[in-house]
Amino acid sequence: MADHVLTLAEVAERLGGSLEGRGDIAVTGVSGLREAVAGELGYLTLPKYVSMLKNTAAVAVLVKSDFDRDAPCPIIRVEDPERAFTEVAGWFAAPLLVPEPGVHPSAIIAEDAQLGADVHVGPYAVIESGAVIGDRTAIMAHGWVGPGVRIGADCRFYPSTSVREHCEIGDRVIVHNGSVIGSDGFGYAVDEGGVRTKIPQIGKVIVADDVEIGANVAIDRARFGATRIGKGVKIDNLVMIAHNVQIKDHAVIVAQVGISGSCTIGKHAILAGQAGVAGHLEVGAGAIVGAQSGVTKDVQPGAYVIGFPAMPFDKASRAQAHTMRLPHYKSKLEELEARIHQLENGS
């Protein structure tokens, strides 16, 4: 946390919120309701977490404007507590470490590679022939930028990232440790004897502006054409995106998701953790695929699907409810079978 301190009154004023309680209490940081210690500000958005209020050590809590429960500490009413909490967190966060411009002596840069102004190239990084790196972009330690790659301005590639040949990266893209952009797509021809021969993957990956890619993500290059990641897309850790996938603007892909080849993920769609999408399918704009769901057919725009096979939430919920009652159904079935047996035997 930063060294500065704000009072609750100052926090409420900056947020345009309504404070209930003492305004002279110091705020030194932010945290969740369960984890908060003295001096830290918490927030509450969902009713199911109201029970945490009674035991929280938070100095105050951000709540929705219509909050109608008792709280053991001051509250600040705002329209969107989560957004307000994010804003406050920014006030207390330590400044982002920005690598100093310059090329480390151990880095290897091809003679015809082009580096923009104030680029950082870290220890043991490699920039191959024909690569172009935009202004103020950082390629950190052990980064590898392949032949003909184009990377825009103000990007940040954390250590041990790889961008394979001829891929294109927009501006303000963040790529976390260990991720690979442009690995070969998984494509093989199979002969009569079951022997697989590699199909050349001659396409590339195009990543638009303002994308963030988590740690250890693999985005395969297209068999032909391009695998595309749209503007503002956010990808969590350990995600697999296969060849020729098209992810539209501002979609969210959460941890351990797998997307098979030639799928399309619509604008603002969300794939929750460990969801899987079979090949050549479309998840419509604004759709939500629940955690650990398996998508086996197209998902309509705006739909919320869960389960395997993924189905609309209300239908899946009913199916799950019946599944939980299977022991009851089994005992009733055994009872009915016994009665039928009695009737058939005249007893």
C-alpha cells in the first residue's frame, strides 16, 4: 500500500458517496470483508455476503445506495460498490513498475529489427529479423519476438513470453509470464494406417488494442488466415485458444478455458472458469457460459448456459434438482415395484 492516508470523509467526497458514521477515521488501504484489518476499507455487493459484516475488521464498507441492513462500522453509499472499490484501490496501490528504456547488454537483436522510442528489452531477450516494436513497449527478460512480428506501442510483455513469427499485436497489450502467442495449431492428416502427418500452420495471430493475456496462455496461429483476439478482450491464466478462433471485442475468457478450432466468441461474451467449447461453434454476443460447462452447440446471443452439455440456466437447474432427488426416486420406484409384485401374486 502507498504511504498516504485519507479520512472516510475524503473517500466519500472523492467517490461522490454518502457517508454514514464518523468521517475523521483514517483509511490506509483496501481489502475484502473477510481479510480486512484495521484501517482498511471493504465493499459489499451481493446479499449473500451480508453475514460477513458482523465480523469484519474493515474501518468502513462501501455499499449500494439502497442498502437496508445494520452494519457494525461506518458505511459509504454509492451506486456501484465494486467500481468504487476499484477506484479507491487505485489511490492506494503502489506505482506500477515501468522498466527503464534501453537494451540490456545480454539481449540479442537482429540488425534489421526496428525498435521505437523508449523501448525496453530485458536480459537475454531475443528480437528476431524483421520484427517491429512500437514506442515505449517493454520486452522483459527471456522474451522472444519472432521474425516479422509487429508489436504496437505501450505494450508490456512480462518475462518468458513468446510471440511467434509474423504475429501482430496492437497497442497497450499486456502479456503475462510464460504465455505463447502464435504456437502451431493442432492439425494433422490421418492416413489409412492411423499415422498422422502434420498440416502446415501458415496463418498467424492478430491481437487488437487493449488486450490483457494472463500467465501461461497458449494462442495458436491459424492454419490459414488469422486467429483473432478483439479489442479489449481479457484472458485469464492457463487458457487454450486453438487455431482460427475469433474472439470479438471485450469478451472475457476466465482461467483454464479451452476453445477448440474455428470457434467464434461474440462481443462481451463471458466464458467462466474451466468451460470448454467444441470446434466450429459460435457463442453469441453477451452470452455467459458457466464454470465447467461444456458447449456442444451454438449459444444464442445473451443466453446464460451451464452444465454438460451446456443448456439454458433454468433448464439445467431443474435437471440438477431432479438429479439430487435420485435417491428419493429410487426408493419410490422400489416401493412401486414391490406393490406391483404383490398385486401380480394376488397378495
